[in-house]
Amino acid sequence: MYYVRKKIEISAAHFLSLSYESKCSQLHGHNWDLTIECKAKELNADGMVVDFTHIKKQILDKLDHKVINDEVDFNPTAENIARWVVETVPNCFRCTVRESAGNEAIFELD
């Protein structure tokens, strides 16, 4: 099995739709750190699991310097963003989203 890991930082804003009162329901921003992990039993025709540049482009073009709520059709919690990355990036099986020091969410395929 081949594994690759790409780390990306994005600056973006979001607000959360919550069932309780929270300051996170107000528009606010983070410098998010994303760790994107991909795997494959065999390499593609170019000798890669996935091109690091393609991962970067898919994530940055969609989320960097944006209001995430305007870009996605789900409540943009760190957990949901991690799931979205796994579903978006080819061969991705795990994503860790760190929205601030001490706060990380991980989504991993079974």
C-alpha cells in the first residue's frame, strides 16, 4: 500500500447553524490546518497515489479566503469539512481539520 500526506493551510470564515446559543453562530474566521491522507494499492500512470498539486488546487480553490457557508451545502463544522475533503480528493481516506490550537476533527473512511 502506498500512502501520501498533504498538509494545507487555508484562511476562511464560517458560521455554524446550531441547536443552541453559541458565539460560533456568528461569522468568524480561522487559519485552518488540514492534513489530507490518501492511499492506493497501485500507483497511477504517473507513478503517484495522487498529485499533491491537484489536492492543493481542489481544496484551496474551493475554500481559501472564502466564506465556507457560501461554498458548500452543509453546516461547515470541522467534522463536516473533514468528511467533505475525504469525499472530494481522489484516494483520500482520512482528513484532520485543525481550526484552532487544541481543536481538531478527523474523518476517516471505514
